[in-house]
Amino acid sequence: EPALIAKVRELFQSKTCFSCHVVRGHMVGGSAGYPDLTHVGSRTTIAAGVLQNTHEQLARWITNPNLVKPGNKMWVEGYLKNNIKLTQDDIAALVAYLESLK
């Protein structure tokens, strides 16, 4: 839905997600070596195979990736380096959007 995509685009920019992640056809960005999220909704696992790709686990991963995989790149190079803080509304929007990417 357009409103959700607009909110997530704003989050990808303001929270610097685009500096590592790309969603082809929706958002430009990304660097070699970081996950391409274009079809993340169709994957069976997330977090490099550590978690099943369910609504709850995706929310858990986005909320605090360091609790799932201590010291991972998303936590160190993203959340810590850029002082990323997400609200519950941010997390809900990101999860809904990522789940739609089949």
C-alpha cells in the first residue's frame, strides 16, 4: 500500500537503512556484502539463517538484533554507529513492509 511504502522509505532514509540494504524496484541503496531485502518476505529464515522468517521473529530481529546475534553488522555498523532508535510504530511498519516483499 502506498502509505506504508512511503513511511518505510522515510524510515530507510532517516534511520540510514539504505546505506546497507536495498529493495530493488522500491529503494536504491546498499553495499556489497549486506543483505538485499528485495524478496525477504519469501525467505524461510532471516538473520543469516538464525531465525525462522515469521512475523514475531522479524519484529524481534528488527527491535534488537544484538540480542539475537551479539556483535552482528546490523547492530554495530547500523544501530550503534548511527544511534538508531525505533518506535513500536516504526517496527510494525518495517515488519509489514518486509513481509510483503515476496
